[in-house]
Amino acid sequence: MYGLQAGLTLIFFPFVFVPLWCKYITLRYSFDAEGVNVSWGVFFRREVYLTYRRIQDIHVKRNLLERWLGIGTIEVQTASGSSKAELAVEGVGDYEAVRDFLYRRMRGHESDAVPAVPEQVGGDGRVLELLHAIRAELESARSVLEERR
């Protein structure tokens, strides 16, 4: 993709290709249990690390060239106040799977399986008992209101 982008600049090809080639050979993505790490650069090294908790929104961007190549770019935004993405995962063939993985992680799901209810509400059952009591109270209030009608 970088080579085609540089080729479209015609006479400026060498000036555009060299930085894009340096980015291509140094670009590294790492997805761990806590977040996403992206690093690139030869002379000026840049690293971006985002935890899944900080992710606010995820977009898939595919320009004409990316659609032709069958790839996409996943743009990850945080609540930093900037209108552009904090992180872009570029040139991904299975971009929908990466987007879905990031959505699951940002929402706190470790896998596709849904955890059991006691684990979701604290594990000891006290919160679950409180929720059952609230539901029973609401049902009794509903029945009293229906009798008044």
C-alpha cells in the first residue's frame, strides 16, 4: 500500500517512498492483556500504548486503494479531546476480526463466552440478592398501581 501511495506522487516518488518504506519496515503492533502497543520509526522512534479501558470508539477506514487491496485501517479513539484517532492499525487483511476483538476488550469481555451472573455482579451474591429485592419491590408497586386503575 505504501509503495502504491508513493507511486501516485509521480516525480516526488523518492521523497515520499523513503519515509513510507522506513515506517513499513519498523512498524510493529502488539496486543497484550492490558492494551495495544504500536511502535515505528528509524530516526525518530514513536510508540503509542493504549489500554483497552481508555478506548472510546473504534472506526474502520477503507479508502479506494485499501478496498482494491482488500485491507483496511482500524482507527482507535480515546477521550483525549482530539478529533483524530490516537492509534491506527494500518493494512490489516482481517480488519473486522481485529475491530471485534478490540470492541470485546474495551467492553471488558475476555472471551466470546458470557460470564456467569454472580461473577458479573461481584461474586459473593449480595448484590444479586439486592437486585432481586429491588425487583420484588418494583413488582409489588406495579401491582398496586394496576389495582388503582
